[in-house]
Amino acid sequence: MDTQILACLTREMTAYYAGDPARIQHFMKVYAFSRTIALLENCDDALRFVLEAVALVHDIGIKPSEAKYGSCAGPYQELEGPPVAREMMQKLGFDPDVIDRVCWLVGHHHTYNPIDGMDHQILVEADFLVNLFEGAEKKEAILSAYHRIFKTEAGKTLCRQMFGLSEEE
């Protein structure tokens, strides 16, 4: 796994969201949870590499969505994000197959039915872990997401531990 290119992508995304620490903190937290879940689920290096790259760029469509539509709603992000991610990743020299999968995931990271692949599942779980916290969601919303979204054992465990849920809830 080429960790140097991921560090360069982190730097590019930080520059992309310069002056917006909340967005930078968000993608870094999604990155950390994605990596952690993937490691705990024993994902192979190739899947983990794609997952770590997409975690960094998953919300790249927010800026063009806000500029074009005055909204950062999920469907706009999914529409506007892939071309921006593709350009950034091509500039950094990512493999075309990795770029294609990352762009597909960026274009589906707010699509929960169907989930297509372990990388998609883990990305959605990591994004939910961060969004539930950042949105200060109530226990009912957390439980609903837990039962609807979380499928990996690592993601379920992190969700329960983070939000103080019992295994019976």
C-alpha cells in the first residue's frame, strides 16, 4: 500500500478545504474510522487502500454543490463529487482502477440501498459514526442508524461503545 500517496491526498484535501477546519476534521475522522474498521475486519491491502482514499475525498462534492445549487445535500454531493475527486487523484498519480472505484464510492456514499461491497459498507459506517456525533443526534436516531446501517462487527462495536449502547438495544 502506497501510504505516501495517501499523505499527499490528505495534503491536497486540506488545501481544498483551507480555512474550513470543520470539513477537514470531518474527513480526517471518517478516514480514521474507515481505517480502523477495515483493519479490525481484516480487509486486504487493496481494499483498505481504496477505502482510505475515498474516506479522504468522500465529501469533495460539497464545495461545487454549494456553489452550483446553494445546498450540500447528499444527491448533489454524489453528482458533483466524482469529477473533482477524479481530477485530484489523477494529478497525484493514482492508478486508474483505484480512481474509478473511489469515484464510484464518492458518487454513492449517501446511497444506502443497496450497499455494493465491503468498502462501501465501511465508508457508510464510518461516515455515520462521525455524522451521528457531529449532529449530536438523539439516542433514537442513533439506534435507528445502528440497526439499519451497521453490518460489520467492528462498526457495530464502535457504535455501541461510542454512544453507550448495550448489545440488547
